[in-house]
Amino acid sequence: MRQSAVRRFTAEYRTDTPFVASPRPRLSWDTATDSPDWQQDHAELRLTRGGTVESAVHDGAESVLVNWPFTAIAAGEQVDVAVRVTGNDGGTTDWSAPLTLVGGYLDREWLAEAVGLPPAAGKATPLGQPGQLRHEFTVREGLVKATLFATAHGVYQAEINGTEVDDHVLKPGWTAYADRLNHETTNVTALLTPGANAIGVWLAGGWFTEKYGFHGFAKPFYGGQPAVKVELVLEYADGTRQTVASTPDWRTTTAGPLVSSGIYAGESFDARRVEAGWSAPGFEDAHWLPAAAAGGDWAAATPAVAPPVRRIEELAVAEVLTTPSGATVLDFGQNLVGRLRIRIRVSGEAGHQITLRHAEVLENGELSLRPLRQAAATDRYVLSGTGEETWEPRFTFHGFRYAQVDNWPGELDPAAITAVVIHNDMRRTGWFNCSDPLLNRLHENALWGMRGNFLALPTDCPQRDERLGWTGDIQVFSPTASFLYDSLGFLSSWLEDLAIEQGHRDGIVPIIVPSVLGMLESPVAAWGDAATVVPWVLFERFGDHVLLERQYPSMRGWADALLRVRDDSGLWQGQMQLGDWLDPAAPPDKPGAARTHGDIVASAYLFRSLDLVARAAAVLGEDTDHGTYAALAEEVREAFLAEYVTPAGRMVSDAQTAYSLALMFGISTAPAQRQALGDRLAELARLGGYRIATGFVGTPIIADALTVTGHLDAAERLLTQTECPSWLYPVTQGATTIWERWDSILEDGSVNPGEMTSFNHYALGAIADWMHRTVAGLAPAAPGYRRLRIAPRPLRSLQHAETSHETPYGPARVAWTRDGNRIRVEATVPPGTTAVVSLPDGSEEFAVGSGLHRWDVPDPARAEAPEAVALDTPLARIMDDPQAYTAVWQAIDAHDPAGAAAFRKDTTWYRQTTLDQSLIFTQPAVKQAIAAALAALNDQRRPSRNP
């Protein structure tokens, strides 16, 4: 008898708490079974509510984000729901373990008042002054449940009777504060006892009081001081309720141990000022002051749908370094985002101050602080002198691999300092591995880049005076993010803010969300297009029809804003653009000066957004909109091809990003033209020595553009290139995250002198999505992976590759291995799904059902005897023969290292120019060495002859 069981049963979007943000949360489940070609026939759902059992039958195969079939969950109500599934094999699973859900919202206006800290006596209150609040209250006998609701203009943590209420960090995160606040809902019943109780709140400014801006023009945007709303609802066995809510009667102090706190500056803590028992009943707070009523309007607070920020991992010190100046620097071996936890095990003198400075890299053996710009990224701890002490900053975070420790008391034991990694606690869902350790490290760098920048919102960097929600970065990275982690709830929350900010600008999406810079308020291509691209990607990867419907007005609003800026040609031209940002050819001080003209980028994205709105309209049944936007997209397509593409298949900007846009956005559709564009793209890649020649816009799509036009080998050469600029150059330089610039560290080991140099910027790590879909071969073929595409394309340089992904229907996996002149492919298709299979031998595609599948096919890249090479060999053939290319430059390097570097960097690899012609100014002895090296290579590669 075949065995089946419900594997996962969840409610949208969070799985870390029973509290749900919707009265009718959609349900998802997946089934584990050993029955092949399994499909769900129907599911039964059972709800237990206050001793009453309700049931519902869900017919059909869908098991992801299924509409709630029962009456709504009331605020505070607890229900248990279970599911069992019957498959097409006739078998029925057991009932799943019950899923407990609680309405995590208030069904009334908040009773809590917004309260803050009192102004400093006799002096100006520092911006974002941190402090503490407390309140005592009485709990009657018969308490059944206690639920805490809290939100803030700033960041907070609550304690009840001396215990923190949860393990969250930097609550409630960062949203468009004026329009939307998140609140957490926490069950604190276990922390309360009959009689006297107390609640305490740590409070700091966080993002709310931070200064935003660049080049000395930073200023506060939201407010000068933090404030909090707290509401504790107590429910008793007799059916009565009691509400403890924040009011100006609460007591506060700014004289506590939290001296100062800032996202960019860091935190200062004076342990001498700790008052034991401050959040417990009976504490003498006569010297504390009444809370200050916080002015201003507060947006309605709604339950958070993104998983909270938590402490995710801890890293020990990898190495203790002594810098040339004599400072002690700790290397944690990984560029990370978080803070340090210190443990002082010897009794230090009271008042002794330890200083912790953070940086991503070293320069000349010292912390490289210049890339931080105005971010001090410094924490300070003043010892209490009372014995062993442990401290971790509470309301700040840093991007760092290295930390300088100044003034440690006594001898520093590296075990006394731990790096604590923090980010939103999303579920990991994607993995990749192959036979090339450099590519594995590249993938790991993309993963760590996401971890460091998915903190409250999708940021551009986590270390300098920025850390903003740049829309262009997540626009290109969202497919990778959706594979590596279950980022649906996280990005769904951020998209709400995007739509809010857009609504204030007549459809225009700002370049950062939340918008705090007040710059570039006109439409910006590839950045504002996050409004259309990210919802569509989430629909493709998670199948969330409701999210697509919610964001559809935002998608359409952006498209309409672009239609208003079209010129008479029907294209988007003549406006300031960021363009193909950070093309490596752009000067350090002009990162937007790319090889591909900004008008081409803008017009391509005009087509892209119109096309996506038309697609979304079709999915949502908006037939009139579908016809309108599809026709508009067609107009832009025709205008783009007429303006930018020659009849011979050349583009006006003869640059790699331009060709990639025309191909991957589907602007060019005629097969002959697409092939011509792809051929020219491959030629440009080779002419540049397979070094990267694209920026933020082109880099995520160039490998796909080469692959779909039959140039997988060129895509491979780009991917595996180690010379600068390339994806692997940073890896060879010891990078453990994705850099902002291809040359954030120059080849001489110095830090790029530009004002904009980050070592943790995930955008260029978007290549990982191609590695998943093409190198290993796993992609969605229908929304939410209801149908998979299994299409591995083995790279010549690899012996094996595999990827696995927790799809909404369960785990999927594709792996391939070379075995002689054969490729062995293994794939796991989750129950309830099907897959279309395209094997690497070029055979006809076919469909399979769920289960484990294995295939064995001829290797399409089986080795053929390479042609002989010599001085009269064309440059193109030398570049397309990695062994010959290496032999040539190494021969030059043996005589003239500078000449070898110039040869590698400056040669244009033409088809009609010979190697000898390119060496016209090379010394005869060097030419002879090159000729000898090539002859030796020919001999080495010549098939051995049997005697």
C-alpha cells in the first residue's frame, strides 16, 4: 500500500507565530508520498472552535494559498485547523497535526496613547534620545490569556516582570511611518502572575529619528524623538477583560544605561547605570519622570506579515590580528550583518570603557573606515565593575567582517567575543552546489548578501550611512531572493510601502522605499519598475494571485506614469536616468555613465512594464486592461526596434546590456533577428575577453540572453572568468559577500577610491538565479511551481551540479553528473506537480509526473581534439581556447609582467586579427617564447600514438 502524509501545513504568511494578520488566512499544505504521478483529488479541512467542530471539503488539486473555507477568525479568537488529503491513487492521509491560529489584531481602536521620553532637563534633548518606560498593574485571579500589542515610532523591546516578551530584534521594523505601522502580537500569559506585575519598555529612535542624505546634507526625515504605543489585553475565566494601555502616567527615564543609540552611529551603554528590577513590580521609580505624550498623527497599526528580525546565527572569532598601528582586530572570516556580544569574565574597573569599531575590509592592515562615510559604526560599553559582565547592543546593527577592540580589560580571550548575525527570520528554501569551489563560494556570497540586506526591508547595503530600500536592487534580485528564501511575506510587506509612496506621487515610484531622500522624484527606469516586476516575480515563484491583485493598481499606476513621459516617438527618452548603473567602464565618480545609453534602458523597461501589466490583467480577468496595455506594449516594441535596432541586427548602443534587454524582455521576437542579436552579443563578450561589461541592469540577464540564442559556452566563460571585472574576481580576492563594484578592491589590493564602495550589495549576485535555472536546471514553468521546468545545461568546466528548492508544493531537486561521455540527470518532482523536461542532449521535450526520475544521455559537450594554435591563429580562436590564452599570457608574464597584464586587459579579441599582428610591438624573444609555449600545448594535446 502506498504511503502518504501531510508534510507541511501553514497559514499565510508567517509560520513563526500562531497569530494571523487576516481573519480569513489562506492555507497551504503539501503532501509526502511514495506514489508516483501523484495528484491531490480533494482535501478535507476540519476546524475546532470553542469545542465546536466545523468541516469543509476542498475539491481539486490546488493546495497552495487556498481560500479560508470557514467563518472568519475573530480578533483574539483561537481555533485549531487540520487537513487530510485524498490522492488520485485512492489513498487518504491521516489528519495533520492541528494548526493553531489566533486572530492577531484588534477589532477596535487602540486604547493606548503614544508616549515618549521626557525632554532632558536644562539642555537640548539629543536626536533620538533612548530610554526606558515602565508601569505597574495588578492581575486578578483566573487569568486565562494575556496578549500584548505594541508598535513604535522608533524601535522597542518590552519586558514583563523582568523577562523580555520575545526574541525579536529592532521591532517594529521600518515602514512608511506616516501611512503604515506594523505591530507585533505576543502571547505573554506565562509571564504574568496574580497580583502585582510590571511592564517595561526599552525605546530608541532607530530608523524613525535617523538622519538621511549624502555628502554632508543628511537630516532627520520623520521625527526627532521616539515614542511607543503599548496595549496589554488580559482575559479572565469569568469572561471579563482588562486592558493595560500606555498613557502619560507611565514612568520614564533617560538616565538609564542606554546612553545613545543610532542605526549608523552605533550604541553606547553604561553598565554602571543599570537599575536592577526596573521592569519588575516593587521597583522604586520615584526618581523617574512621567511619560511625555507624543504629538503628531499615528497611522493605523496592522499586524506584521513579514517574519521578524531575529538573532539567526553566531560566529566565533576566526583570527586575532595585530595591525601595524598596534590595534587588536578580530576577523570573523565572513562579512556579516549584526553586532558583537562581549563577555568580560574578569572584574574590570567601574567606568572602564571598551570600544568596538566595525569594518568590512582591511586596508594596509588597518580597518578600512572610509567606505562607511558618515556612519561611525562604533559601539561603546562602560563596565559596571561588579564581576562578570555580558553585553550586546540592542538597537543597532553593523555590516562587518572585522572588529577593532580597544581598551579591553586584561588579556583578550577571543572566545569572549561573538558575532551575532541578524536578519528577518525567513525560511531557507534554495540550495546550489557544483564541482567548482569558486562558483560555490559565489553562490554562498549571494546568499550572505541577501541575509545581510533583508533586514526590515530589502536594503542596498548594511554598513555605511545608507542602508536604504533601493527599488532597482530588489527589482533585479527578486528571482534569486524568491529561490533562496521564502521571501513572500517579507516582500509583500515592502510592496505595501511601495504602493503607498507611489500613491503620493501620482503613480511615480521613488528610487527608494520608504522614500526619505526627496531626490529623483521623476520616473527612473529599472528602479521604479520594481512596481511591476517584483509582484510578477512573486506570482511566478509563489503563485500568489491575491498579492498580484492587491498590487495591480500599483503596477498599472506605474505604467500610466510612464505613458505620460513618452515622447513623440512613443519611447521613453531624454530624461535623467541611472541607466545600467555601475557598468565597469563608467568612471568612479559617474557610475551611471554606461556603455548602453540610458534611453535604451528606459524604453526597454517601458515595454517591460506595459507587457507585465498586460499579463497581470489577463491573469486577473481584466480583459479591457489586457487589450489596452498589450496594444501599448506592441506600440513600444515597434518603436524600439525602429529606433534602436538595425535591419542587420545591430543595436545603436553596441553594448552587451542593450542586446540583453532586447532579447530577454521579449522586445525582439523574429527568430532571425533574435539570432543576429545573440550572435553579436556573444561576439561582444569575446571581444572584451569575457570580462563583465554590464552594470546593474544587464548583469542579471546577460547569461540568459546568451543561453537562449545558443551561446552557452560564452555564458560559461563570463561566469567562470576570474579576471577583473568578473563575478569570480571578488571571490579570488577573498570576498564572502557580493560587492557593489566589480573592483571594490583593486588588483593592487587597495580599496576602490570612489565615494560609493560597499562590500555587501546583493544586486550583482542575481546571476545565482541563472545558476539555479540553467546550470543546474530547475525553474518554475507555471505560477508557484505548479509545473516545473527541468532543463539542465551542463557547463564544460563542471563535472557535476545540483540545486534543490522547497517549492510551495514540496521539495524539488535536479542534479547532473558527467560520467565518461554521458550525462546522468536525476530529478525529484514534488507530489501534486508535473514537470516539462528538456535534457541536455537536445532531444525533444517531454512531460513527467511527480516522483524521482533518472535519465542518462550523451554529453553534448564531449571533448573534441582542439585545433592547433600558433602565432598566426586569429585572436578570437585564442580567446575561445582557454588553454591557449593561458599559455600566451603566461609566456609574456615570464618576460614582462606589466606587458602580460596589459595584454590581458587591453586586447580586443578580433576574428580577423592574428595573434602575431596584435604583438607588433612585442620583443622577438617574447614572441619566440609564445610560439614555443603554443607548440608545447599542441604537443600536449595531440592524441598519443601507440608504438
